[in-house]
Amino acid sequence: MVRRTKEQALETRNRILDTAMEVFARKGVSRTSLDDIARAAGVTRGAIYWHFKNKAALFDAMMERVQLPIEEASARARERASEDPLELVRDCTLAVLKQVTADEHCRCVFDIACNKVEYVDEMESLRERHVAGRARYLAQIEQGLRAAARRGLLAPQVDPRLAAVGLHALVDGLMRNWLLDPKYVPLPRVARPLIEGYLNGLRAPGAGPGRRGRRRAAASRRVATRG
């Protein structure tokens, strides 16, 4: 009986989160009340408060269900430490864009986070979450770029921190604009040549990509020229 009760509670929690995502996507976060979510989910307002302190906590839980693969990709990168660090940075950033473009649930959540939420009133606390997430992402990119610099793969004038900021701005801008309007650019097709073009611009003269990177770059150029 206890197990069944826990299963029911988890089912209710997930239904609330799924419904919140749908209502947020339709109305925007600021214009959505907990009453709106309760009615759409077929639960009481008290049921929502049983699981979530307020709308900000509910929104935060919705975001937590969608984890971008940067940490997982970075862990794989450490296992491939003997490879070109710039290729590993590329793989990490492409993994983020791939998940957003290929996973419908992830796409919906990040469309809400990018385009349908205002950091005002009770949602103000989420600004810190956003800033912390950005800091983690930047740190992962900067770590890879510093590893590349130690191997002499970066051009002497390249500052790893600023290069990381630039790459983050590229990825974030691509994602936000594509979510706003998928006709902006065929992101699933051009993400790789765009990211590789940026990273290749950071390389020291003569420090070209490894064999694996050259094969991928050639394939990316073929894909880009077809569009």
C-alpha cells in the first residue's frame, strides 16, 4: 500500500510537471497561475503545493527534468584525454545543440526558458539558477580550451576565457534564435560546420585537427555545400 501511494504521488507530480510545461508554452510563465495548472492537470491547488513550494519551484523542477549533456560529454572527454582538446570541446557543444534540436521535450522546455519566462516577482530567484548554469557551462568550455593552449594548439593571441565566452555566445545565440524561429537556420544540418569553423579559427598556425577531426570537417563541408 505504501509503495502504491508513493507511485501515485510520483504519477501526480509528473502529471503536474507535464501540464505545467504545456500551459507555460501556451500562455507564458508570467501569465500562468497555479490555478491554471491545477485545472488543466485535473488536480487541486493543494496537490500542487504538496509537491512544490510555489510556481518558481515548479518551474525549477521542470527544468531539472531536462539536463543538457554537457557534464556527461565532459566526462567522456576526460576518458579521451589523449585526443585533440578542441575536438572534445566541439563534441561537448554539439551535444547540447543536438539534444535541443532532436529531443521534442527538451526543445519545448528550453523554448519556455529562453522565450517565455520573465525573471520578475517570484521568478526572480531563477535568475541565480540561470547564472550558475551558465558559469558551469563556461567553466567546462574554458577547461578544454586551456588544455588546448597547453598543447600549443591555440593561436598565441587567443585568451581561453574570452574564447569560451565567444563559443558560449555562439551556441546560446544559435539555440535561442532557432527556438524562436526554426527557419532562422537549418540548425541540425549546419551546427557542426558553424562550431568547427569557430574552433578552427582559434587554432595555432599549422595545428590542424587530427585525422578524426579532418574526416568530420570534410563531411561537414559536404553537408554545408549541399544546402
